[in-house]
Amino acid sequence: MLPQFGTAVRKKNLNSAVTAELGGGAPDKASVDAAWLVLEAANDLGDHAAIDACRRVIDAELTGTVAGSSDIDLVLGYFR
């Protein structure tokens, strides 16, 4: 089987992030990586609500707690 690159890997990881959130676990690596990207864009745009949501997702990963589903939804849907 060939390795997956680019969009295929990101879609797979983002889907697993949503699944993990629905299961009530701590945010997975994909949602935290997305939070860092969104945080950078939100800082550039002055989007304070998105900045706060990204910080909560990142903090949840660092502390091993559960991020709110609304924060995960905002992060994963930010560029859509």
C-alpha cells in the first residue's frame, strides 16, 4: 500500500479528531495542530473569539483534559 500524503492524511486526521471529540476524549494531535494554524490566522485577523477557542483546545491537550465541542468545531471549521 502506498503512503498517504497531503489532503488525504489531513482529512483522515481531522475526521478522527471529530470522532475523538464525540467520544469525550482529550483532543487528538490533529485538532491541536489545527488549533495552532487557526491561532496564527486568527491573530493576523484580530479574531478574538477564535483565539480564545484555540487557546482552550491547546490548553486541554497540554493538561490532558477535554476541550469543549464548540471549540473543536470552531477550530476544525475555521477555514471552510
